[in-house]
Amino acid sequence: MHIGLDFDNTIVSYDELFHKVALEGGWITSEVPVSKVSVRDHLRSIGKESVWTEMQGYVYGARMDEAVAYPGVFDCLVWARDQDIPVSIVSHKTRHPFLGKQYDLHAAARRWIEMFLKDAKGSLMMPDQVYFELTKESKVKRIADIGCTVYVDDLPEILLASGFPAGTDKILFDPDHHHQAQTLLRAGHWSEVRSSVESQWRANL
């Protein structure tokens, strides 16, 4: 078994951070729900698409250290480590923002991984287990090239991409139920991700 994981909005939750940054900038009021999607939709509804685009670069760059992991991520990674199951992060992430200050988004994400994905035994994700790809096509190719037997992503378009490896099991991480109509196996919490992966692992013992 080789577990592959997306990074943004799969391992890392940005809901509270985007809401916080938008409030700081005066672009929303506290009445907007604490949700990345709600912040995005509000800014788009008032013609502030460029603000939203620049905010993403700022959050993923300068404020990345304030982001948090989804509940259950840590426990799942510790379980995989303790079973000697390899885990890789394979993510589509541009090197720099489209607008605003040119933060190194790859470096910011790697710093977050080093800071937060570790326990008393050491890092749960070594640098050579992390792949940030510049295009969605290269992301899908990387999933195939490193031999992921299961892959978790919040975007159906990745899991359903024409080049997605046929032998890789797919788990759609959808905690806010954005994709209820999808036929993919859906997990609303990381405990469900772990349960699915553990069932596959035990079936192959």
C-alpha cells in the first residue's frame, strides 16, 4: 500500500484563516460564515475577484503558518507511520501567486509540514515524500509514477481526470458536502479516511 494525499483543503483547512484575513482587510463582516468558500463567494458577489486572488497568495504565503490541519489528519499519519505504510503528498501548487507579492508558496507549504506534521518520534512527512506539481496534469502523472494505491483529494476533477491511474483507489474528501452527487467514495472526516484506508490495508494482509 502507498497512500497519496492532496495538501490544500485536504490536509490543511483554511476556513478560519481566510475568514480572519478577510475581516482584517475589511472585505467582509462577521456575518459571513467562517468558511473559505463563503469568503470567496462573498468577494465575487461584490466584484472583488482580484481581492480574492491576491488574498490566496497572501494566505498561502505570508500567513501559511497560521493554517491548521483538519481534525484526524495527525492520527491518520501516525497510524500509517506505525504500520510502515508509505505516505506521499502530491499537490498542484503554483510556485508564486498570480497577484500581489511573490511569496514562495512551495517553501511556505514545506515549512508548515516541517512545523506541524511531526511528533516525539520525528517527522511524519519527510521532504522526499512531498511533491508540489505546477500543473494538474503533472500532479496526476506523479500519482501514477510513484505508485499510489489510494489517493485522497477534495477535487472530483482530479480523481476523475482521464489520466488518473486506473489501479489507484479514490477517496473524495468532502467535509462540507459540496459534492453529494458524486459517485466517488466520499469521506466527510479524516476518521473516515483512516477507516477506508485501514480496511483496504487489512484486506491485503
